[in-house]
Amino acid sequence: MAKEILKDEILKDEELDNVAGGTYLESADDAKKFKELGVSVYNSDVLGVPVLTHDEFVKLRDTFNQYGVTIKDHGGLINTNEYFIDGNKVTRDEAWKHINAQLTK
């Protein structure tokens, strides 16, 4: 017997954005970069690609914040992540230069 989907089980777009987290490949690559620097963000991977749960997306955002970078991951596969330092939008490369400078001191 197929499970009936209840109206309350369907996520709204805003909720889905929070679950899916940015362009997945960018977020997964960011998580891998943190791991290479000795900062653990995720627990499992498939063929080297991190499998990020909702909690791990939250941890990724929190980890960026610890290094002075705010990330806006809009969800889905099309919208790229946005990175900010002191409220100013920067490129992903600039965000990583900022983080690397702190971790390699």
C-alpha cells in the first residue's frame, strides 16, 4: 500500500531552500576544502563527494561564519552560492583566500 502524502508533509519553496542548501556541488566542494584544512564539516561521502545532510549544511554555514565569511546558499542546482565578508559581496575565491589566510598563520 503506497503511503499517502499529507498536505503538511509538502515543503514550501522557502523551506526547501533551507534543506537543499546552495548549488550542491559548490557546497560539497567547500566542505571538502575545509576538510583538507583540518576542519570537519561532514561525516560521509560517495566516491569522494561529500553527502551533506541538512545539519551539515548548517554546520558548513556556521564554519564559514567562524572565519568571517557569510554564505548564502539559495538551494537547488542553478543558483550559485553567494559569499560576503563584512557585509560586502565577494567572489568564492576571495572568500577562500580570506579563510586560508587565517588558517595558515
